Amino acid sequence: MTPNTHETQIQNNTIDLLKNMGYIYLSPEKMTQHRSSTRQVVFKDVLLKQLQKLNGFEYKGTQYPFSAKNIARAIDDLDVLLNEGLMTANQKISDQLLLGNSYSEELIDGVKKSFSLHYIDYKHPENNVFHITEEFVVDRVTQQEQTKTRRPDLVLFINGIPVGVIELKKSTRGTEEGISQMIRNQGHNEIPNLFKYVQITLAGNNHSPQY
């Protein structure tokens, strides 16, 4: 017989598990320090710091940082518009997260040359910053209805980029309910601006999660 486990307990257990894996927990109050509004889903201050830390280029035996202009451009380029639909935007962002982008730098002798910039350090995972938040409030696209926001249970970030969303239900409610909620939230009038970055979704109770 499956124990009757409340949603809050499952959520806390999941947070503890991820903290033990190296994720830094941000309370809803602390999370506001990284967002200018509930429309913003990327922690741009974290991303800026990480792009500066992870990236640089070598020229004639000397290591150089990317210019502030190209770091800012890299952050802007990741924010792909949704005018071609969520799936297209997600694919474009996924490609950037996997492959990075190339930016031209003007070098000390006046030469211009392009160098690769990456958002995530896959070779050395310990160089990345992992965050987890709960009740992540995001403004809906439509503001004409009574419900103005959605709040996924848990959101996972790498270097300030939201890459995972988890919806949890108590043990007496089915996983299908969480899946339905996840699909609803991806609708064009909902919070697609979050899901365009997301690489993995998980819904479930304490005994039948699905990703």
C-alpha cells in the first residue's frame, strides 16, 4: 500500500535530494534578488558572472576575456523570440546551450577574429552554478483573465538559465495531473517564455514520476 504523502513533504524531499547533489536552494524571497520582475525567467546577474568566468580566448600566447559588449550580446542572443513557436525557439536555445556562439573580438593589433563562447562548461561540471527554486512565479502571456501568473513547483537552473521544471502531486493524486498541468503551462497564452529554455520536465507523486 502506497503511503499517503503530502505534496509539501514530497517537494521538501526533492529539494533536499537536489541540495545533496550540489544544487543551491534559493527561497522565494531570496530569488527576487535575481529577478527584476516576474516576467524575467533568467537570472541574468548569475549568467553574466558565469559567462565572464567560463569564457575567454587565446591570441598569440596570451589569454583575454570577452568584451563586455559580446558578453551582453550572448545573453541577448539566448533570449530567442517566440514568433516561430515554442518548439522552434526551444530548439534554437538548445543548440546554443550545446554548441555555444561565436563572437568577433577586436584584438590588440587591430585584427578582428571570431572566438567561441559557451554557456555551460560540460568538461568541468564543477565550474557551473546550479540553483533550485520553489513556487517560481511567472507572468502569463494573457493578463485579461483572473489568474495572472503560474507557479511551477520547482525550477532548476544552470548558470542562471532555467533548464528543468518539476511538478509534484501528493500520493493520492495521479502523475497525469502533473503532466496535464505542465502541458497547459506551455500554451501560447501561458508561460512559454520559461519553457523555451527548459531541457527536461518531470511530473509525478512519490511513487510514479515521469520525465
